[in-house]
Amino acid sequence: MRQHKVRQEDIARVVGVSISTVSRVLSGAPGISPTTTKKVLQAAADLGTPLPHVHHTQPPAQGHGLKRALLFLNQVDINSGSGSIYHFVMTGIQKAAQRIGLPVELALQSEDGEIPDQFLDRADTGILFAGVDPSASLSKKLKNKGLATVFVNGLDPDMIHDQVAPNNFYGGRLAARHLVGMGHRRILHFGTKRRGTLRARTEGFRNGIENAGVGGIEYDYVELGNVTEIDAGTALRELLKDGQFPFSAVFCSADNVALTALQALRLRGIDVPRDVSLLGFNGLPVAELSSPLLSTLAVDWEFLGTEAIRLLALRSLEPDRPAQQTLTQVILKQRDTVLDVN
């Protein structure tokens, strides 16, 4: 039987991704999560036409020159409600590191934020900062010592080290456009500027509001010390103390903040989404247990860990190449907490 040629549009429609994503998977381009790659290739096979062999970029299996990697975590973030993202990040790191035979050790910074010198005396040591923003002096020290270093879920403002993070600016802008597109004009944003990644979410959301091309939007921003349930609860009590809540939608820079808002509003007799719509960020598993189901901007956190190991091994092989910033896709998961009021 003669087979019909599979169009990239057909594959994209089946998987629910863009045509450009399908094209990148089929060309073997880096930066696509293993989950998405598997879905695209499976859909192509299911459609019944053989595809040419795809050469995917994988972490180099041998010759990377590293004997160990030290993983530094931010204990404040790990112990917060949004800290579960690092479980997935570490899973990605462990899986990818095992594939290339690289031991990964958890390490701690000193109280002053520095790394003990004895950790830095081995040129065969790679450094991973997961959710940690090292000081400029420490960053330069690592560069001068020639240690392969990757910021995971972090941004290097000096752009001297490799880094992998969600495209937070795009995700924030996507959140704004979604709420405006659903007809909301009185919008509140719970955010924080504590880290560069979180500042990018705030900036992206503000950019989306300012460039929505729609008049009459009333936008308010509440600065949280951190994206924790405690900080969110304190801010919400202040907003609700008069019994009024003059917003039709709230964008929260983390799912745990959105879930805190969901409970606080419900206790005041404010229905979600009939009275107020809620949109989170991160795509945490706990968001799939809320009632109603939380709409969120989801990130493939495990892929961040996988990509970090690839960048670390590549840096060891090519120490003089330009620093690389990998920004991963943020995907809107429209569930039940955002109401279309058009």
C-alpha cells in the first residue's frame, strides 16, 4: 500500500505543539525535552510513514574529563512550597549524570556564600548551582580556576557561565495575554524580585499587560518577600481585611502562592473562578490535586537538570567556547480556575 507523506502540521496537531517544535525534533536540534521528543516521534510513527533517522544531541558519553560534579542547592527554596521543582531538577541531573558516568555530590556553601577552597582545587570538578545565585566574586573565581560551571534555574548577569532556565519573561507575558484574552480587565499580580528568574516573570507579565493592545486594564502588583505560603497569606489578609476584593483575576508567580490564594478567597466566600480567576506558574504536581484544578504555566523541570549535565560536560570538552544560555519553553495549562468573561 502506498503511504502518504507525513506533514509536520499533522504531527503538531496530534501532539499539541507548534510546527517549529516538530521541525526541531525531526532535525535533532537541542533544547527540546525528552518527553516532547518522545511524543513527537511516537505521533510520527503512529501516522504510518517512516521518518529519516534523527540524530539527537546527547550528553557526551566519554572524554568529558570530569570526575565529579558538586551540586549546590538553595535551602530556602528547597524548604518552601515551590521547592518540589528541585526534586524534578535533581532527577534530571541524576539520570543524565549516570548516563555519562559522572558522580554528583551534594555540597553546601559557607555562611558567607563562598565555597571552601579545598572544593575548588581539582580541575576535574564540575559545579552546578541549582536555584543558587552565587556572588560576583565567587563566579569570577570559578571562571579564573577554569572549573566547568552551570547555573540551573538561574541566570548569570555577567554571562560568563553556562545557564539553563525557563523562559520566565515569555511565561509572564503569556500569562498576561491569557488573562486579558479571557476578558479580564482588573488584574492583580503576586510576584517577587528576589531572584533574577522571578524578576523576569514579573517583567514579562508587566510587558504583556502594557502591550496587550486593550484599553481599560486596571493592573496592580503586590511584592512578596518570597514565593512562599506564609508571604502570600500575609499579603492576602491585608488585601481582604476590608472584605472587598476588587479584582477579577490574579496571576501568582508560583503555584503554591496561587493555592494559598485559592484557600484564602474561598474562606471569605469568594468563589474561584466565578468571582475571581487564578493563574499559577511552575506546573507543580500539587496543582493537579486542587479543586477546582489550577490553571498554570508549566515547566519541564526535569529537562533543566538533563540539559545542565549536557552543558557541564560540553564545557569540560570545550572550555573556551562562549557561554551559553538555554531558555526552555513555558506551556500554558488551561484548567478550571480561569474563567472566560468575554
